[in-house]
Amino acid sequence: MERCGWAGTSEIYQAYHDTEWGVPEYDSRALWEKLILDGFQAGLSWITILKKRDNFRAAFHGFEPEVIANWGAEEVDILLQDQGIIRHRGKIEATITNAQAYLRLQEEHSFSDYCWSFVDGAPIVNEFAALSEVPAQTAISQKFSKDLKKRGFKFCGPTIVYAWMQACGLVNDHLLTCPARRMK
């Protein structure tokens, strides 16, 4: 048995793959944090985000939407100076917008219930033998992305949403040969 090839030989990637990626996440705030981090990853490698994740958590006050939703230009300017994170104005401003959208959605129902409703409450388990078989997006991630955008979320295109669904265990795309597939 060998783990999914994308985990490579990097210890940080392998630890993430073996203990986090694909594990079903049900905590609303944790799901939101991971969506934000996947948005910051757009155009970059995931290892860049993993290496900076603790810095992100500190800079964004533990990814508490109630705090971030009230931020404005002053906080954006401070974050643009923070070398420990990805300093992209659009992504930082989207995080504030996404915190506001998250809080509005939470007034209707939990973010977790909302997310899991797209997969009928249970992980979609795929049976891929090779990384080349794994899609970049699916009809579900397209529908999910469209609904998030309708609710005011940004940096949540269907490819980002699918990667996030994989990371949060809404989809189990561990390859058939991967030992982590059976642990999820």
C-alpha cells in the first residue's frame, strides 16, 4: 500500500495527508477556516499554505468570523504588511466578506449542516486508482460554488470548492492504494 502520490516526500505534506486530508469535518468554524485557506491557496501550492497556517491563524484571530466580519481598511492594511501570510489584498478583503456571509448563513442554519447537505450528509467515496483520474471539479462542486457565491462568498470557484471538499472529507478521494483511505 502506498499513500496518495501528491503527498510526496515532504514531512509536512505527509503528516497533513495522513492525519487531516479527507477526514470528515463537522465543525462549522473549522470548515469555514479551511474554505478561507483554500481560497488563499488559489494560484499557489498547498504546501505554501500549510507552512504559513499557524501565521494565518494568528493574523486572523483564530479565524473567528464574528471578529473578522467587523474588520475594515485598517485591518487590511495591517495584514498586507504581515510577511507570515499571503499578502493579497483581494483574498484578505474576501475573507472579511466571507465572514459576513458566513454569519448571515449561520442565522438560517449551521454552516456545517449547509455544507454537508450538498453530499446528503455523508462523504462521497470515490474509487480512483491514479491521481490522473481525480477531477479538478465536479457537478456538485459547481453547484456548491454557485450557491456560495449567491450567498456573498468570494474565492470559492468550483475547483477551490472541490479541493476544500476533499480536504474536509465531504469527498474521499484517497486512492485505492492509500492506507489513509481506510482510516477515514
